[in-house]
Amino acid sequence: MILDWNSGKFRSNAANDSDVPVEDRYQLLIDAVQDYAIFMLDATGHVASWNSGAHKIKGYTPEQIIGRHFSIFYTPEDVAAGKPGRELALAMAEGRAEDQGWRVRRDGSRFWADVTITAVYDLSGALLGFAKITRDMSERMRLAELEHADELSTQMQAAREEEQRRIARELHDDLGQQLSALKMGVAALEQQIVPGGDPAMPGARNALQRQIDSMLTSLRRIAANLRPPMLDDLGLGAALEWLTDDFTQRFHVNVILHIDTDDMELTPFASAALYRIVQEALTNVARHAQASEVTIDMSNDVNACRLCVEDNGCGAAVQDASGRGSFGLLGMRERVRQLRGTLTIDSAPGMGFRIAACIPLGAIRLGTAPPA
């Protein structure tokens, strides 16, 4: 056999396939495997053979690695802890040793490896060496980490909504009731004022009541922004109507809300996510758009729910918009991703701003969506 360095594979120099010895056929087979490093160690742990998959994964050519001790593939911490020797001893005692852990390439970079070491004996039972198979599992581990991060993000989002619901309820039921009681106490105190008393007292009382009324209004708005009670009691449509009415009153921006969703029932997680998307979009309008009108459309067909928020403001280049409102847009993207949907942003200077989400019904409809 001849090693062809252009392809990185062995090729036979036999006249035809029938002339290729069986052992050469095995070598060709092993060398054709690109996703696994397959090589032999001698009885002392030194590299005795090397396939093209090992070259691809670990970065060494045969000339650079054959004859060197296999501990070179381990991290300095594992070498100091004697891990290479323990794995060979385990393979000798039990026939094979399996391990997953960090390994080191020729350039010093690390990768997560799945490793099997098998002891090889001759017919007399003497140890010939070890067969070692290594697979690079870095990509699979990254995917697993991303899946775990996605699950954790969804759980954190659900926990955050629950905590906001609790805080809003306490603000409304506890502090709100105390302020209402204070207002009634002031009114009762007025009835006890002796006629002919301080003429400034009624004015002071009126000013105090106005201040309490203002505090109550602010408290109710803060509680509703944390978690509007109608989202749980009356559903997403009612919550969006309250949100848009409040936005118009506070920022004097006309909001046109159009909902055509066939009365579909959404999961609590989906309702909260869609509400927050609209809320964050309106917050961006208030901060950046300089708009006089915002249109919100939500509809569905048999496959997907579509939500679009569009304003007639100053607009921006999409790249600039992503930078200036990064937290708001990142939050919207994350919520849409958690619902397995897609989010598109369309804007240009002087052309307004448009955010459109398309979400599969299977991810949000009550009874079909997986639990958050």
C-alpha cells in the first residue's frame, strides 16, 4: 500500500482488487474512516499506527506522532493525575476502558472526546498493545448545552412571569388597599375638624387626597405593567386592548389594534410571551420612533399565528436598530424562539419600523403545545 498525501488515504498498488491481501483491506477500511481516530498503541502506550481520522481529529501526521506516548493527547491536569496509565491498567484488567473527557490536539486546543481503549493479546495470551478509538464529541456536547440553555431560559422566563404576577398582586391587594384606607382616613378626619378652625386645612386635605389619588394611579399602572390581571382573567385580547389604551393616553400615539385569531385558546406561557412582545415593541416606539401612529395586527391560519407591530416613525437601519434597542429586540427574539417561531425586522431611515413574528400554532395553542 502507498499513502497518498493528496487525499490523506492509503491506496493499494496491487494490480487489481483480488491481489490486495486481507490485512491490507482491513487497513484501507480503517483509514477510510474519517469521523473516528483509530490507532494502535504498543504495550507501553506508544503510538504504533495512525489512520486519517486520527490525523483529522488530533492534527498529527503519522511522522509526527508514531513512536510518541499517547499521554500527549491528555490535558496537563489528567497527566499529572496519572489518568493515561490508569486507563491502560483498566483496559488490561477488564479488557477495555471507556471514558469521556477533554483531550488535546496538536495545536493545543481542547475537544470533548469519547474514548475506548481495548487490550489486544496474541494467541499465547501475551499483551501486544491496545486498540484506541476516539470520537470528537464537541459539536454534540455544544448542541446538548444549547438545548439545556434553551430549557433553562424557558423555565427562567416562566418563573419570572410567576414572580411578576405575585409582586403585582401584592402591590394591588396590599399596598393599594393601604392607600385606599389612607384616603378614607383623611376624609373621616375632615369630618372631625372643628368649624372655624384653620382655614388652610381644607386645602391641605384636598392636596393630600390628590397626592394619594396620584399614588394609587401610579401603583395600579406599575402592577398592571408587571402582570395585567386581565391577561389571566380575560385573556390576551383584553390585555392588549388595555395595553394599547394606556399607551395612547400616556404617550399620545394613536394605536390601531386588530385581532383576528378565531377565538383560539392559548397556553398561559404563549399568552404572556405574545403580550410581552407587543409591550416591548411599544416601549421601543415610545423611546425611539417619534411616531404618531402604531398598527398592531394579530391573526392566524390553520398553521401559524402572525403578529405584526408597525409604526410610522423615523425608522432606522436594521443594524442600528439592533444596537440601539438591543435589549428590547433581544428579548423579543428570545420569546419568539422559545415559541419555535421566527421574527423579522424591517426598517429604514424615514420609513418607520416593522416587527413581524410567525409562530406555529402547535407551539401555542392550548392542548397542543408542550408544557413550558
